[in-house]
Amino acid sequence: MEAFKNKNRQKIIIHTTIWIFFIFSSWVQFFGTIFSVNTDFYVQWATGIVLFYLNYFYLVPRFLLQKKYGWYLGWTIGLIVVFMSFRIAYTKPKFQHENRMAIEKFDPKNKPNEIPKGFPPPDFNKEPHKEPFFFKIAPSIYYILIIAISSVIKILAEYYDNEQKKLIAESHRTTTELNFLRQQTNPHFLFNSLNSIYSLAFKKSDLVPNAIVTLSELLRYMLYETDNKTVALEKEINYIQNYIELQKLRLNNIENININVHGDAKNKFIEPLLLISFVENAFKYGTDYKGAAYIKIKITIEGNNLVFKIENKIEDYTTDPENSGIGLNNIKNRLDLIYPNAHDLKIQQDNQFYKVYLLLQLDKIKTHLN
């Protein structure tokens, strides 16, 4: 509410300043001194301001923007006629009377030695003071310009407001979609992790306590870090490493599972839980029935670019029609939302290997979506 009031206050100040500037400029140009300003000058600007805001707040929104062009044209012409008629009937005769009074006041036959303070000495060789040429031809043009300027400003303001509303609506829609995708990641991850611990418990392995501790660390990261717009790249990489350690606990052969990180991850940030789906899929489809897996992960940080590579042997590719591909579709949608035109994703698959290449421009993340 306070921001709305401040915005309106700023608009009032701007409008007032602009009107004062134009009125002052007109006064200096056509009259020079305040003593020679006539009544019609004040009436002209008063009616112009009234016409401007009548058009701005009522005529344009009610008729022009609603494509009621006939009504709009009729109202504008009618108002111009009313204002012009008022000025012709009341103010111009008074203006002419003021001119005659000024001439008589300076006539030496009346009071030659009395010159009001502030007036220059009169030159009686000149013709009597005439109505400025501006007032002879300009009133109708002046009102037309007022209407035109008011209409253009209002149309541009409405266009800008509509574009801002569209951007806000799109941002809200995108944020809602992104939050939904993030929420999908959590139960998907938890389901896979619990399966790993279940397999250890089923074997009555002594590694179950370690697995539970590792899982608690993962859950702590998910609960307290991933609600932020971005997370430190170091923490995200550490999260991936902990997940891999959790998966290793349930496998019999882990010799061919490794992750290599190259480059400086400090002061770099990334969308949380962005890469884990690729790792989950690698373990899901890269583990054979003997509990052995071939999974190679390489993360390279070069400046603001991150290159993520992962490959796994395809040991089990029996698809689940209901759940298959949830993780990959999730990450593709998130990449499109958060890194538009700032990522390159390539997936290759043959009879033996499944390979993923992802290039991210870390500094191009659209954090305003949140």
C-alpha cells in the first residue's frame, strides 16, 4: 500500500512539474512580464489541463481503448467546441477591454505623469496593443494537441502496464511450474534412496547405520538449502558425492564408480537439485543383477561455465510406463525455465552406454522467477 502511495505521489509531482514548465515557457514567450498577462491566458491553460485529464482518465479508457471511435470523436469535438465557445463568449471580450483600458491609462491626455510601477514607458507612436497572434489561430490547434498528447501518453501507459502484468503473470506461472518440478524431485530422490537402504537392511548389512546417517545429511541439505533461489555449487557437488556414497553402500562392486571435479567451484551458484536426476538414472539403469555398476561422472568448472558429463553402462533398461522418464523430463523442463538460451544438453545412447553432456552458463540463471 505504501509503495502504491509513493508511486502516485511521484506521478503527481512529475505531472505538476511538467505543467508548470510549459505554462511558464508560454508566459515568457508571449507576454514577457507578469503585468501583461491577460485573463484568456489563464483560461486557456485551465481548460487545457481539464481537457487533458478528462481525456486521460475517462475518454481514452472508456471509448478509444474500447474501440468506440465514433463516441470518442464526438466527445472530443464536443469538449473542444464548449471550451472554445466559453473563451470566445467571455474571455476574449474581457481581453479586448483590458487592452483598451491599458491604452487609455497611458494616454497623455489623461494622466501623462502617472506610470504604474513595473511598466516600461509607453511609446505612443506605436499602434495600440493587439491580441497576440497566438490567440487568433492557436486555440483549436492547442486543444487538438492537448487531446493528441494525452491520448498518446495514456495509450503508452496502458501498453506498459499490460506488458508488466503479462510479465508478472508469466513469472507467477513459471514459478508455480518450477516449484512443482522441484517438489517432484524430492519424493523421487527419497524413493530411490529408501530403496537403497532397504536393500542393505534386507541383506542385514552392518552398513545400514552409515546409510541412514548419509541419508540424513542429504535430507538436511534438501530441507534447508534447496528452497533458496540458488545454492552454492560446492554444496550441490557435495550433495551429489554423498548420494553416490549412499548408493555405493548397497553395491557389491564399486570399482568402476567415480566422480571427478575439476576447476574452482567457489563463489559459483546453481539451481538446486538440478543434476541429481542424471545421477539417479545412471544408478537405476547402470547396475547389473550382481550389484556391479559402471558409472563415470566428470564435472568441470571454467569461469562461469559448468560442464557436466556422465556415462553409464546400460545393464537394466526395463521401462516402467507410469514412472519412466520422470527425472529426465523434469530436468529438461527446469533447464528451459531457468537457463533459457544458456544451456546445451546432449544425450547419446547405444547398445552399451548412455551418455549425458550438459553445458551450463551459471551466470545466466533466471533467479527472478522465484
